Amino acid sequence: MEKKVTIYTLAEKLNMSVSAVSRAFTPNSKLNAEKRKIILEAAEKYGYVQNKMASRLSQNPFHIGVIMRGRIEAYYHQMTDGINAAFLEFKDYKVSYDLRNYKPGEFTVEKACKTLDEFLEKKYDAVIVHGLYNQDMINKVNQLADAGIKVVTLHNDMTGTKRLFCSTTNIAIAASMVAQLFDILLPKNHRNIAVFTGSMQSPIHQGLVFNFSNHASRYGLNLIQPYDTLDIPDIAERLVEEAFATNAEINGIYISSANSIPICRFLEKHELGDKIAVIASDVFEELSEYIRKGIVKATIFQDPFAQGYNAFAKLYHYLAESEPVQPVVTTKPQIVLESNLSLYE
């Protein structure tokens, strides 16, 4: 087996110090231009490929702040798990992260602003934000960006900010998949669809409802007004009762958020599981039970774990290696049925 060429190999062949050879691969380092040229030509000749990750060991550590606004725990915990998995991959390469997790009922705009001010005061290199999208948050994110802190938005993008990129799912594809599924599941003359969303202040739920409405017309689906559950289970419970009390015929239900359990409970209680075609979002333990019972016909998996992982991993590679990143990084929505549910649990 051919011995791997390392930076030590180059130093030995060129009769130079390891530190001098290392500086040749850092464009702004202080090194004679002629010497840099000799080193780079030798690297090409001997097939040396720089281990950028290893080079991190001699550099200053990165500090990344993370702020999570928890709504439906089963969903955002998967995102947090993804962030932590990425951190564990890179933790030996001088990176730390400071997670601030606001559970349901704990979040206020004032608390979030205070946390972001703390990240700014501590001069963190980057910040990942989840569940923040009002104007105060937009202004605060721009303040961080103006101070040189790289900001990544997770799941919900923040239009009008100077964020580096957004890690989310492809909502246009997700919504079109739901519309086509209803076309398959429902007969032509029974296509009245009730839509239960998360907070309609959220850009992602605005986008899901907008895209679903556009595709619904293509398949002849009749949309009943969107019911905004605010991602609060008690509100979802009240709204599903209201929907069935005020609409004579509901043939299908699209739940665009993870706030699906109160709706499923209502359908089970009133023995409507075999009469209503329900398409939900995501995969978690409680929802899986309703898929197996046949109350939920399908769910759209948006891979929250990968969304969290991508946010941290791509941010790290950008900071450590100046690796380019697309403005929007998306996961691929996938249709989950009872038959393939075990693959996603």
C-alpha cells in the first residue's frame, strides 16, 4: 500500500519546517511568495491533500449559539438531536455550542432578544435560530449579522434578514404531494378539505397553505378555511370540534404541523377514522399509533433531524473551511404510509 503523503512528508522532502509548509495553504499567512509556490507545486507533485479539519487544531475555537423555540416537543427535539449529532462529529475540532431551549409556554420575544444580546456580547462566531420570525427578531438578527456574527435560520426562514442560509424542508414539494395524495384517496364528488396549520404567523405554514391551495385547484379539491392552531394542542382540540360543527361534509383533513394528536383523538372518539382521509406531517411515536390504527392515511416526513444536522454541519464547514453554502438548504419530503412506517421510526 502506498504511504499517504502528509504535511510532514512535504516538509522532509523540501527540507523546510512543518509550520512553513502549513502556512503555504493559508492565503493570508506571512510567507515568501517564491517559497509558497515551491510548496504548492510539491504538494501537487506528491499528491498531498490538505486535511482542513486537522488544521483547525492550531486555530482559535468557534463558539456557536443556538436558540430553539419549542412548540410541539416531538418535532423540535428531533431538530435538537440533529444539531447535537453534528456537534459530536466536530467537537474535537475546536467548536462549542450554547443551546438555549424555550419549551412551550416559556418563550417571550423579550427573553429571545435578551439571549441574542448575550450571544452578541460574548462575541459568538455564529448563531442558529429556530422559531423566531416577527419584526423584532428580524431586527435583532440583522444586528447580529452587522456585528459579523453568521446567522442560520432553522425550519422557518426570516425574510428580510442578512442570515447566511436557512436549513428547512421543501415546502412546495410537500404541499404538492399532499394535494396529489388527496386526488388518489378521494372520489371526485367528495373533496372538501379542512386544513389545520401551525401558527399562520410562521413563514413555513404560510408557505404550506399557499402552495397547497395552488395545487388543490389542479385536482379539484374544495378547501375549507385554514384553521390556525398556533401549534397549541388545546386550540387544535377546540378548532376540530368547531370545524365539524359548522361544516356538513368534511372528506379530508390536512394537518400541516406536528400538532396533530388532538385532531386524531377527536376522529377516533367520534369513529370517523374510516370516513375522513387524514394526511398529517412528520413521524413521532404518538402519531405512529394513529397511522397503524388507520386514522391517519399518510404523513409527510420532513426530516427534522436532518434539518438540525444540516444547520450545524454546513455552518461549521463554512466557518472552518470557507465552504460555500446555498442560501436555502432543504430536506426532501417523503410520503410515509403504514407499510413503510417502520423505516422512519
